[in-house]
Amino acid sequence: MNTSTSHDLFTRALPLMPGGVNSPVRAFASVGGEPFFAQRAEGAYLYDVDGNRYIDYIGSWGPMIAGHAHPKVIEAVMTTARDGLSFGVPNALEVTMAETLTRMVPSLEMVRMVNSGTEATLSAIRVARGATGRSRIVKLEGCYHGHGDSFLVKAGSGALTFGLPNSPGVPSALADLTLTLPYNDLDAATALFDAHGDEIAGLIIEPIAGNMNCILPREGYLQHLRALCTKHGAVLIFDEVMTGFRVAAGGAQQLFDVVPDLTTFGKIIGGGMPVGAYGGRRELMEQVAPAGPIYQAGTLSGNPVAMAAGLATLELVRQPGFHAELEARTHLLCDGLEQAAADAGVAVTTNRVPAMFGLFFTDQKVDTFTQATACNINQFKTFFHGLLKRGVYFAPSAFEAGFLSAAHSEEDIEATVDAARHAFREAAEA
Ligand code: PMP
């Protein structure tokens, strides 16, 4: 596979941008080698600047659930852009977006648009703190909520990949206000709330963790956290930046039937444009400026082009059978990967929900952070490169979930499993 143009671009980028990239995991630092540079994307495929095609299981890290460059999304963007890129006054698409989100996710009574998942989570904990008058927040080990100071404590995603779960630059006075819990440990949560319940403003969790690979909540776990927050007067925040509209039209909260007080979104609601949102119970959201005293603002928030891309994507997501079809394809892929690994004599296990999956190099079922981090990383790296050179792009980190889109056909999945058969054989020798 010729990747010389990507190599030249990366060589130019390295002295100019930290790690040569604008977001860490893209640099391939944890898997070795160099990233490829995208030329364009369509449906399930990414094409690099050297003309190579990859079946893409990242989908821009989540937004592309309808497939890359979906004609309806592109058309909505082009049509809207012709009327201007940003107005600084309200526009009708913002109202349609708020109506759409509150209809699709019943726990959202009010919503505020922002520009990234990071902004959404930062704002949500400000609301939790402002509304409760308390300072401490609780997060789960291995969960990632963007790069806000309060969240870079035992964080997942790139922070975990690069061994930087507690980042320098975060004042300890602030980090100390973040309490952490092991994911899926009910007793630890009870004990923490028993000890600190009246100091806790809120608990934030990925209701399905996707930033320490993919880990599902144990039966009753989210319900347990809901009960603890209610009992102790803390705000329960579901970070559905990844799971929102992906695992079900109403997100993980619909899948598990648990109602949070606040929810954060990103990725899919922007259809590939930079967007985030947070929302929830009216009495909380009415405390946000200018309706209330908790300040949060954004020059480009509610951007018309971003709203248009998001609305077009959400319309596709709402089509009958959309998630059922994706769920079937996710099973097809994960079953195929497990079989291919077994044939190659490599121990793997998968976790899956509709359109989202995790592949772990271990013979145990994984539902804790400790298990996720104990997997065979060397085998993962060999497997990753084995797929890449055969035109299949999985996340360049053992700690990221994989994503499917509606554009991934059964043929794409068969081709992926075929490539995986070879890659697992190579991994067996790693
Ligand atoms: N929360 C979750 C669950 C995420 O997965 C991410 C990003 N991967 C974020 C928050 C941060 O979103 P952004 O990168 O848009 O700031």
C-alpha cells in the first residue's frame, strides 16, 4: 500500500502541530506507524490522499452514523450555507433542533446547543454545581467526558491511551473536587455517597462506556446510580455524546429505561459539523443564563450550517428500522470477528450494542475498567496494522469503541471479517 503522500504531509505537520495532529489519538502514537491523511469519504469508506480505500469503523469518532457524506446531509449543508454561515441572532433551525431533540429524548425538557462534547459536559457540571450549591462531582474511572479540567481525572480515551489519565495543568484544587468510582461497582458507589453524599453536586457517566473500549453497564447499575443521586440530592448526568441517537433513537437512557436529570450530546447531533448540546429537567435548565444566573454562552452556538447537518442526520436516524438494521449488522460483525479469532487460536471477546462495539484481546467477558486495561495490547497492535494494510480502519487505540454506520453493507462486513482472519493469524504470533 503506497502511503507516500500521507507520509510527506505528516513530515510537514510534525514540527508545526503537537504530535502532527489536532487531536491526540489520530497520531497513531500508541499503535506505532503514521496516520493516513483523508482525501474524501463516502458511505462506509475513507479514501486517503494516496488513493487507498479503507472500510471505516470510526466514522469521524461517532458522528457519521448515516455514512460519510450522506447526500441528504451534504445537500442540507450546501443549501443552508448559501444563506450565510453565522448570524449572531437566533435562527429557525435552532428551534427545530430543540423541538427535535426534546421529542426524541423525553428526559430533555429544555436544551442548549454548544459547539463540542467538551463544552456540553463542562456546562452540565456547572449547572449541577450551580443548582445544588455543592462543589464535588463524581466520575467513573475510564470514562472520558472531553478535556475539561474536572474530567481529566482517571480519564479514558486518548488520556488513557497515552497514559495521561491525570493531566498536568489541571490544578489539584480543582481535580480534588472530582471523586472517582470504578465502573459497574454498585457497592463502591453506595459507600461513596454514604461518605460524601451531601457534598456531591452531580455524577456524570457514560451510560455505555465507549472510551475504555466498549463496556456495558451491569444489570441494575444505572438504576442504582439513579436511586443514589435521588436519595442524596445529586444531579445524575448521562454523557451521551457517543451513545446519543446511536444505540437507540432516544439513546442509552431509552435502551436501559433510566431517566437522568441532565444529558450531554455531541457527534451525531452535528452530523459531522462541530456541535454539542446539554439539556434535561426544566427546573435545572431554567437556571441557565439568561433565564437564570448560571452563565454559559457561545459565539457560534446554534450555528445554522451545523444545525442543518445535525437535523438531516437525525431525520435519517428516525427512519423506522434504522437501529434494528444496525443492530443486526453489529452482531454480524462481532460474531464474525469472534469466529475468525477462534479459528486463528486468538482469545478475544466482544461487547456490543446497536452500532457500537468493543473487541478485547482476552478470554474473559469484560465489564470493568481493570479487565479492559488488562487485555493483550501487543496482539491488538498487530491486529490493527493487519487490518489497516488490508484496507480496514479500526480505532488506533485499544481503548476506543468501534462504530458502524447505516452504510456498512453485509459485503463490507464480510470483507472486514476476511481481513480480520489474516490479521488475527498475525496477532497470534505477536
Ligand atoms: N463525552 C464523550 C462520551 C465522548 O466520547 C467525547 C469525545 N469522544 C466527549 C465527551 C468530548 O467530545 P468532544 O471531543 O466533541 O469535545
